[in-house]
Amino acid sequence: MATPTSPLWPELTYDAWQETRATLQLWTQIVGKIRLMQTPWLNHGWHVPLYVTSRGLTTSPIPYGSRSFDIQFDFIEHVLDITVSDGSMRRIALRPQSVAKFYGAVMLARTELGIPVAINDKPCEIAGAIPFSRDQVHAAYDPDYAHRFWQVLLQTDRVLKNFRTGFLGKCSPVHFFWGSFDLAVTRFSGRRAPPFLGKTPGLAAEIMREAYSHEVSSAGFWPGGNGTDYPAFYSYTYPQPAGFRNAAVQPAAAFFSEALGEFLLPYDAVRTAADPDTALLAFLQSTYEAAATTADWDRDALECPRGSPGTPRGT
């Protein structure tokens, strides 16, 4: 159990790292789009995310003809490693540099490794975004805050994976979406949802419709931005049933954001809690229950006790 002074849940002041955060989101989009272009389409966009590792974020293996490769952000040594199954690799330093320079370095490294992949160089889910190849504006990289961000992802990934074990129905992996720059896990009721009509910059309408083709309860961590100037955990449901926004959720610091249409729990409320894991699990469970209850999910069929290491689930 962490304490309010534990480095497991470090301070992540938005104002102190917002420029690094903006640059890092664009860097992850470059890497994520490489995976997107080489990976067969999977339901709800599950073929595009990155995954938390013991050193940072990875694509996982990406097929390329008879070979495969992976790309990993290492936030301990602050490098980007591109590793190919034939044993070759390239390493790019993570340091203050423009998005355009980082983009050029990644493209060159892949060409040298014999794994060139053309991508759309316009960012996704960012209004008014500058194409990667021309972006000289975003160039910040604070290694301390990049490391802190990864530490938060590492702990959140662990708690979300624990939370995920309490559901028998269809459920996504715990994965990092580079477009929206958040770590998420999503549960499904099993029922179709009405067509999603929302719009997202840089994403085709059919992508969003397929992503929300079925009823969901989704939760995760977002480091802030786009009008919310603090990191927070979130939880939402689609379609949103009557009564959801007024549901009583835990802990006391959680609230429904009318602007975003979802429940938020400021990261600092978890970081400074006597037991951060318990506080976060309470938020995840209570907001899921709010969704499942107000939308009349078949909870008896979908839910189960959370799992324990080495203990098979009973039937």
C-alpha cells in the first residue's frame, strides 16, 4: 500500500509539464500510427494502442513480411528503441527536440532497418494540429516529468488490470490510446448501441461509430489538457442512461463533469489518499455500478469476484 509520500504515485502538476505532455502525445502518435498501418483492423480500434511496460510504452510486435518489429518508449533511459526480429535495432534519444526532428529520426531509422512504413503525418484527435513533418512548435521534453508520467501509468495499469478481473463479459485489454493520450479499459454489456454521432478531429465518422457500436462502460487515466488543467481518472458510459450523472459514486472527491459528460476523480485525490489503490478501485467500481444499474445490464451474468494470483476461478 502506498502512502501520500510514496514515489509510487508521484506528483504530476499539469502546469509544470504541459509542454512536455503536448510534445510526448505527438511523439506517441507517430509511433502509434506505424502500428496502425501494419496491423490488421480489430474491433473498436484495439489494434492501435500502446501498452505499458516495466520501462515505458510499447507497440508490442508488429508484423512486417516474414519479420516483426516493436517500438518502445523507455522512460528510464529516455530512449526510443526500434527492435527487429532479425536482431537489428536502432535507438533514438528522447530529449528536447521538435516533433519534426523526432519524426524524421524515426522515419530514417525504419528505412535503415528495412522496415519503411508510410503514415499519415497529420495528428489525430487534436484540433488545428500541425503535420508531424512540419511541427517546429512542440519541442519540450522534461525527463523527470516523462518518468513521473510513466510511473502513474504503471500503477494505474496494475489497478485497472485488477479491476478488469471482476467481469465475465467482453472487456478490452488495458491499453494506451495515443490519439486521446489516455490509459483505458472498457466493459461491454453485450447489447448494440445507437449509432454514435459525435465528432473527433482527425478521425473518420465510421471509426467512431464502430468504436461505440455496443454499449460500454469505460474508465481510465488522462493526464489533462484541452481545458482540463489537471490529471484525472475518468469513467463514462455510452449511451448515457437517465440517472447516470446523478448517481452516488466514491470516493468523495469524485464528481460528474457536465463539460465532459463523465465522472472525474482528480489524480491528486488518489495520490494523497491513505490507500491509493482502494480509492481508485472504489471510483472504478462505483462508476461502473452506476452505469450498469441505470442501463439495466445483466449484472448477475456479467460480474464475478475479482481474481487472485494462482487461484482458478470457480464455476
